[in-house]
Amino acid sequence: MKETQAINAKKTFVTGENFYAQHLLGAHRLSDSSYIFRVWAPNASQIWLVGSFNDWSESLPMKKDEATGIWEVSTSLTHEGDLYKFKLEQPNGEIVFKMDPFAVRFEPRPGTAAIVYTIPDKRWKDGLYRGRTKRSNYFKRPINIYEVHAGSWRFHWDGTPFTFKDLSKELVPYVKTMGYTHIELMPVMEHPLDQSWGYQLTGYFALCESYGTPEEFQEFVETCHLANIGVIIDWVPGHFCVNSDAIAYYDGTATFEYSDEQRAKNIRWGALNFDLSKPQVQSFLISNALFWLEFYHVDGIRVDAVSSMIYLDYDEKQWQPNHLGTNQNLDGVYFLQKLNAVIKLAHPAALMIAEESSSETKVTGRIEDHALGFDFKWDLGWMNDTLTFFEMDPMYRGEHLRLLTFSFMYMENEQYLLPLSHDEVVHGKKSLMHKMWGDRYKQFAQLRSLLTYLMAHPGKKLLFMGSEWGQFLEWKYNEGLEWKDLSDPLNSAMQTFTKTINELYHSQAALWELEDSPQQGIEFIDADNREQVVLSFIRKSKRKKDFLLFVFNFSAIEYQKFQIAVPYEGVYEEYFNTERLEFGGTWTEKQPDMVAKKVANQKGKQTIELVVPALGAVIIKPKSIVLNRKG
């Protein structure tokens, strides 16, 4: 970076308008024989660049730009692969060693030094995929996400986890075969403790070293794109790790965090909250988001813990209302709106997803309409209500059918993503399979119904790894999935079921074509059958003859000659049945075609008759119908 450019970059960094701050700060090669290092630490008394190249001595003092608080030094002592840190004298005279917040690589744990590393330019081969993505409307296309923790999807025979080089070879073809459209990765940035699953970050610009090299992650993303699979990464801009050698109280004062200690502390997660009102923090975080989107070609970002960023009373501590007298964190709201505005201006096709659970703030939609500007919001209410219902004894489900139907009442409030995520299969919550009521056969039957309900309900889809075949054990971050389960016929059949229902979702326009207008895309047949606990509704596409009728039986009783109202006269066929033999059920043949019959004394009404399996679901499709009514 030339001197004039560097001066301007420093100015925009401190005003919150430098969205490529990684080109200014961190370690950068000036020539074949010299590097420049810059770090923002406005209140440090002195900083030295120390590393393996100068025996960690104070031989390279850095010079401070008083106007911006950025320190820098140039040297010809460093080489690619050298280790380095910044040695800071804080205002109270204490000497500390700090990692580089903008480093792109760190040494393997337990070391915490950054590596002098210039990632070579890549000639990407994913232009066709990215071009198609830019031209398509993701609100009107299927999005079915496979959520993955990169460190525990699979282990080698010697007990070492897969790297992204391994995942390119095995995870990508697996996801392709299973019919998912995207992989969502739990945080892949550098973090010191695997137990945090990556949600306590230290190196925001660095790929976690245990996952492989930056080049290997680029290759992974490219491999996904060549297989027509998108990549979404989890990102944590609300809080960060408290480790004293990372960015916590970087220069001895509140640097990245709030100066108010109460606001700085994140008690719930044992972390520190970013001061989102600081322009320099805005430059840091927005630059980081764009870095992953542009340098690694990821297709979207799922922002973690949005509630903690937009509500002052979210945490377990005392709080003060804002100047308007409300509980809204106006700094957080402004930052997220700015983040989404910048990203959408640069990359309109990037998926911006919020993990947020409240209903007080509009999350998706236009910023001009006072929304946060996200594309999709995790529907955590749907997830909690649905899992509560499926854990319940069928004897009592009729009284609680509203747990399943309530979400249809608010489905137009936001653009939703329906998550069956990692959070629900840890800490004693049990796996999805283990949550299901009854014996093992009934558990598989209900897991099939749950995934069918996931596909039937308006909203994009997400399923955590291992759930696709009904792993019984909870997820363990330090062990691979229980792949040996697939030697069991029922687990193998469950995997076949998931693959089939994924393919059905992708192939049926009725399940996603009108999803941005859910009231047009859904019609209830019976949402209040508490006695038999049967829920039925229609999902529609733009073509009137192209629709799917879903019939869910949440009771443990099979219903013979069950009558369902249908919108048109004609012939209907069983299109899908969760109790088919190849899925682990007992049905070997599909039901005969069903002829719609007029209901006596009810003009314009007709019904079909079918068998509804216990704890199962049937999907009915029109075969030859007459459009005999308006609308």
C-alpha cells in the first residue's frame, strides 16, 4: 500500500468507513526483502514488533501515528513463516504480549503467535456458479442447509480430525449425494478452545490452524461451488474471547470493548462485548465480513447471537435504558443495519442470516422500513415449539396441536429459516432421534415425520450433521459422528429417507416458489383436529394444478378410510409416504389412486379417502383434476 493510500486508509479506519482494513493493518510484504506491520492500539505507551526473527527482543520499536492511534514498523528481518507478536507497554507500565488482530494465520495450539504469511492469489474456477447465484432469486428457490462442525464431522483412523483438504474429498460429495443445497459451517476462524465450538474467537481474519491452510479452505469452497453447493459460515460480531493475549483490553484500556465495564462484560458466555458504537470497531468487523465473502468466496454469513447485540437487557446483569427509555441497544441496531447495507451494496447475492429469537425488532426486510436488513431469520420459536410437541406422548398431543400451528400465524412477519441445529443436540438435550417419543421403531417413524414437517412448513431448511440418519448419541465436539450407525438397517433406511425427502423438496416448486408470499402458497384443510391429532394443509406453486397435500398423523393410531377435503374434483395419487419399507416402515405398496367425491349438501366441496399411518405422514398430489372453482 502506497504512503498516500495508507494515510487515507488510516483516516477512514478511525471514522468507521474503511471496509478493507486488512489491507492496512496486520503484516504486509513491501518487497521481496521487507515487510510492514501495523496495529491499532491508541493508548499504548510503546509497542515493539517481536518474533522468531529477532529473538523476541525489543530491537524493532514501532512508531505511532498520533492522529489515528495506529503503530507501524518496517523491517527486512522477517521472512514468510516467521512467528511474531506485538509487545505492548500499557498506560500503567505493564508489559504484555498481544497477537495480531489482523493475522491470517497462527501457529498451532497451544502457541498463540501469528505467522508472517502472504496468501498467494488464487485463480478461481467457480465463475459459472457465482454467476448463476447472482442472477437467481434465493427467496424463490430451495435452500436446504447441512450444518457442520468442521472439527468433528469425521475423524481419521488414528483419531485426528479431518481438515478442509479431507472435507473437500468426502464432505462435499456426501452433501451432494444427500441433496443439500448449502453447507453451513460453525465458526472456522481461529479460537483457542474447541469446547467453545468456535464461538469464542481470537483471530477473526485467520482460518483455525487445526482445520488446515487458507489455500485449503479456498479449495474447499471452490469444490463446493463446482458441485453446485453453497457455503455459509457462522460469524460472531457481538462478543469475543477474554484471553489476555488476544484483543481483550488490547492497549490496556477498553479498545474493542465498551469502556463501561458492565456493558463490556458478557456474563452469559464469559466473553467481552464489542463496542459497536466505535468507528474503528465497525471498520474492523465489516472488513472482516467482506474478507470472508470476497477472499474465500463464501456465499453467506450467519450472524450469531443477534439478540445480544440489539437488546440492553439480554444478559444476566443490571442494565440501563437508552436515552429513549427502551431496552434497545441502538449502537447494535445501527451497526447491523450498516453491516447489511455495505454487504448488500457490494454483494447483493450474499445471504445474510440472523440467529435471533425475539419479535420486538424487525430483522429481515429493508433498512428503509426500519428492519435490520437481513435476508433470513432463524425461527427459534418454531424449533422450540416443534421439538416440544414431538417429545410429547401422543396421548396428550391433541391438547397441544397449537404448538405446531402457531407458527403459521406469524409466518409473514419475517423471512424465516427453520433450524434443527447443533444447539438442540448437546448439553443433555438429547439427539433429535432420542427426543422422539416411544420405542426405537416409533422414534424413527416420528423422526421421518419431523423432517417431512420441516420440508412442508414455509421457510428455508437447516439440519445438523448426524441427524440425517438418526444418530442416537448427542453430538460431541471432540469426537467424530457415529458413522458406524449406518451398519444398522434402520439408521441406513433413515439416511435413505432424508436423501429422498431432500430430493422431493428440491424438485417440487410448491415447496419454495411462493415462499416469499406464504399466504398465497399455503391453504389449510384442517388445523384443529385435536381428537385424532391429524394436521392437513396444501402447499402451492404458481400453477394451480401443481400443489401438494400434506396429511400428518401425530397419533399412534392408524386411520382407515380417513376423509380429507380437496380443492378440486378429479383423481389424486399418493406421492410420498413416510412408512414405506425402504425408509424403515412397513408399507410395501403405495395406496390406490383416490377419486374426489362430492360431499352431500355442501356445494363445491369434495373429499378423498385414504389410510393415514400411525405417527406418519402422507403427501398427496393431483393426478388428473378439474379446475372447477374460482381462485
